[in-house]
Amino acid sequence: MSIEERWKITEELMRFTWEALLEMPFEERERRLQLAREEHELSSRAMAEALSKLPR
């Protein structure tokens, strides 16, 4: 599978996901987006902590 084919699949999945998200009631959409934001923040903190422990 080429890089272009993989990217096309990725774009299709992103489009499908956003369409599904936009069909949800506002409260559910916001709840899910907030969970995603929290997970992203935790991931960023973990990465920053790991990087801070590397020798300089």
C-alpha cells in the first residue's frame, strides 16, 4: 500500500469520525472532546517528564 493510499484512508476515517461526532447531541460531543483533551494533556505531561529525565 502506498503512502498516498494510506493517507486517503486516514482522511476518510477522520471525515467519518467528525461527521459522527457532529451528529451527537451537544453535551455528548463536548463530553467526548473534553475526554480527548484530558488524555492529550496527560500524554503531553508524560512526554515532557520523560524528556526531562534524559541526560543533557
